[in-house]
Amino acid sequence: MFRLTIHTAFAAAHNLINYQGDCENLHGHNWKVEVSVTTNELDKAGLGIDFKILKRETNTLLKTLDHKYLNELPPFLEVSPSSENIARYLYHELTKILGSDKVKVEMVTVWESDFAAASYYE
Ligand SMILES: Nc1nc2c(c(=O)[nH]1)N=C([C@H](O)[C@H](O)COP(=O)(O)OP(=O)(O)OP(=O)(O)O)CN2
Ligand SMILES: [Zn+2]
């Protein structure tokens, strides 16, 4: 089994809902995003999936979040835009885009600082 991982990032504003403390107020993060996929098969070039495709599709998705107020976006209208919920949202969207009989999105990890991250996997 092969695991392929890419790192990328986006910047956005949010506030946690149903939360008491500083983070219920509007603030922002430069989130780092790590996407891992697994595959058993390699193509003739020896690639599970081209990193370029992995980065391009992830970055296209992240553009919909970048420099936005997350609480105003459809995925987070009724779901608090915590790092956990962002990771789960990205996991499901990337599975729709990249998932196949050969490639499984294994895990999405979202770092909201250098010291704190949430991962989602199934
Ligand atoms: N499990 C989670 N806990 C917290 C989340 C989260 O998404 N998942 N998010 C927040 C807030 O968004 C907040 O912005 C966290 O920022 P952070 O820099 O960690 O907070 P502080 O600056 O207060 O960090 P200290 O290390 O305590 O100074 C909170 N929790
Ligand atoms: Zn925050």
C-alpha cells in the first residue's frame, strides 16, 4: 500500500459557535492542510496519483474557503467552523473529487496553528 501526502494552506476568518471564550469572536487563521491518499496501484510512470493533481484539486477546493468568512459559507451555516469540521468537510469533498476504485482519501489534517491540528478519517 502506498500513502501520498501533500501540504497546502488557506487563510480565512471564523468564529466558533456554541463556544464560550475568545474564539466565539471573529478572528482568523492561516490554516495548513495536509491531505493523504492511499492506493495499491501505480501507473506506468510509477505514480499512485500525480502530486500535481492532488495539489490542484485540493487548492481548487481551498479557493472556495480562502479569504472568506467561513461562518457565512454553506457548509458552515449550521455547523461550527472548527478545525474538526473543516477537516471533515474537506475529507468528504475531496473524496467526491479524487476517490475511485484505486485511490482512497485516507485523512485530512487541518492545522490552525503550528501547535494544534484536527484530523478526519473514516
Ligand atoms: N478542538 C478544537 N479546539 C479549538 C478550536 C478548534 O477548531 N478545535 N479552535 C479554537 C479557536 O479557533 C481559536 O482560534 C484557537 O486559537 P489558539 O491560537 O489555539 O488560541 P489561543 O491563542 O488562545 O492559544 P493559547 O495557546 O491558548 O494562547 C479554540 N479551540
Ligand atoms: Zn479560530
